[in-house]
Amino acid sequence: MGALDGRVAIITGAGRGIGREHALLFASEGAKVVVNDLGCAVNGSGDDRTAAQKVVDEVKELGGEAVANTEDVSDWNGGHQLITAALETFGDLHILVNNAGIIGDRVLVNMTQEEWDLVMHVNVNGHFVPTRWAATYWREQSKAGAKISAAVVNTSSTSGLLGNPGQSNYGTAKAGIAAFTIIAAQELSRYGVRVNAIVPAARSRITESTPGLGDIVQPPTDPEVFDSWDPANVSPLVAYLAGESCPFTGKVFFIQGGTVQHFQPWTLGAQVDKRRPLDDRGARGRASKAHRHRARAGGGAPDQVGRAGPTR
């Protein structure tokens, strides 16, 4: 038996790269897969509707079940039709993997409104729209008395969570997706839906076209060397997050090669409290008193008055 036996999964952007690996692994683990891909280039141009079908053919050659879908997931009606396609073809929906995305790199001072809007639209709406329609279905099923065990897996990026010059549009979208993941998890848990996100570091059309990464992500010339950038390394984590036994929700995980790390949410750092204003003399007196107290306790001098540690 496979880990995803009997589960119906939608995977967006599954015609190539990381999404294709998700589709192949999910099918091999018993899932029935809707392979969605509009077939556009990495910058959003073009329209190759054969990409999704090619992956479906691969799945079927391996003995799996899959159907191709070429809806634009960033479009309101397209996202609705995607969810409908899964229900009409396989009768249910348990998993949504939001993987589709584009880039449009440009330094901030040269970026046009159109370049900003396109990247935000495809990446952010491409996560929101399918999730919204899938969540509507799961809510209806839950209210009808069905026991729901559903999962959404989103795709963020270090460009948004750590920052990368030249990608203010893409980074902003990907940071928003991480926040969307946390909020959606809070809202949808009542319906039996878990929502998590991955931050993959893997070979894809996006990483290969990112300045400074193109050469780094190439496969090693020695076949005996582990390929840490192989997109297939990412998919087992996604399959785990999509499984019924996974306990996590509202989490964001970095994944590269064989390493998985939990991204901590934003945390509070140093604090300044101005509710009780002090004049210079009072401030100096209190700082000196705190210094003497720390010294007596063996803690040494504080490096910053009012400094607070991270909260969780």
C-alpha cells in the first residue's frame, strides 16, 4: 500500500520541474492526481498546453491514475474549474499542492507596475484562488457531516523569507504566501484541513534562470556524488505533509537535498518601553542599578538595556 492510497490530489505547475516530481511521487504512492499546468514560460509568457499531458502519460506508464488540466489557477473561474475537474473525474478532493509560480526579476528602481502586478497576480492569486475553492468544498462537506482529512501544501521561497536583491516582486509574493499559510491554517482547522508550506532549494526553471544560481544548481558531473539540487529530493516532504497521519499545520519548512528545517515565524527582539518617560538622570540611575544587580548575580554587564529574547 502507498502512503497516499485513495487520496485525490491537485498539483499546480506540475508540468515540469518540482511539480512534475510531486506528481510522479504522489501517483506512485497511490494518489489520483490532477496535473495542472498552463504551460507558460518562467516569466509568464507562452502557452504550451502539452506539458501537463506529458506528465499524465508518464504517470499512466507507471501504472498510476492522473488527468491533465490546463486552467489558469490565478483566475477566479479557472481556479473553480480546477477544483470541479478533480471532483468530476475522481469524485473527491483531499490534497491541494500549490506549486505554480513565475518570476520577473528587476531591480526596484527599474521595475514597472506591470512587472510587479504580473508576478504578484500569478504567485499570490495562484495560491489563494485554488485554496479558496478547495476550502469551500471542504467546508460544505464538513457541514454535511463528512469527516474531513485534507491538506494544502503551499510553496514559498527564501527570496521572500530571507530576501534576494532584484526580486522584490517575487520575494514579496513568496513572503505573503508564507503568511497566507499560517492564517489559512488557523481558519481551516475547524473543517479538518491542514495547511503548510515548503521553501524548496532545488533545480527548476526559476533557479536556473536566477543570476548566480544557474551554475550552482547543475547536477554533479560525478554520478556517485549526491545531487542536493535534484527536485526529486523535495517531493517526499510534500507527500508527508499531504498524508493523513501528518500532525503539522501552519508550518513552513525549508528543504534541500536530505535536509529539512523549520522556518521560525517573525519574532520580537529588543524592546523600548516609553509608557513611563524618564529624564536623563532617571534613565542613567536605573541603568546603573541594573548594571550593579547583574554584576552581583554574576551575569556581567548587559549588552543592551531592555533587550528581550526571542518569543515562540
